[in-house]
Amino acid sequence: LYADDSDDQQFTTVTDLLGMEDHFGKMDFKIASSNQGITAMQLDIKRRYITKAMVECAIFQAFKTNSTILEGICNVIDQPNANSSRAPYIRILSIQPHQKSQIIGKRRDNLNSIEQATRS
């Protein structure tokens, strides 16, 4: 979002896939979506406030862009390859609070080795 702080009616939203404008804009608004709708949003602002019109414009533009990208992806592949070694996955480890130090290790040694092994 580019906007003059003295005029809430005059603003421009910019679609930036590479993050090049983050430094200059007044708002950084990220949206993740599927073909069924928005799944996540994240907002950083450098103004004291933003208007409803600014948010509506940003959401509409971001969702339209995401839909265009998803359509392009679906034209190439019909579904995700869940068996890919590069596909994201989630592992859940439940521990008791008193065991936390055993997982983390002294000076984060255990966590550091897990991060190195999983490249996360």
C-alpha cells in the first residue's frame, strides 16, 4: 500500500510477489488461499491506522492474484504430490512440561542438531 498519511482517500495497492516493495510501502499484507477461499492472513502496517477501504482493496487484490496463480498451477498439475520428498509435512511431539529441558538440551544442543538434521 502506498498512501499519503494526510489523505486516506488516495492510496494505491501494489501486488508484490518478490517482497521488493516491503521497505517503501505503508502496509504489508499477505494472504494465503485455496480455490475455496482465504486460509491465512498476515498484516504489518507503518501507518497509525488503515481504513476499511484500504483493507477491502488489499484483500480483493491479493485474493484475485492468488486465484490467478492457483489457476496456473492447476493447469500444470491436477493435485499436489503428497509423496514428494520436498512436500511440507508436520510432526507433532507431545512432552510433559518437566521434560522440556531434555528436548532442548544444554545450550540448545538438541534443538540445533534437530534443525541441522531436518534443515529447518
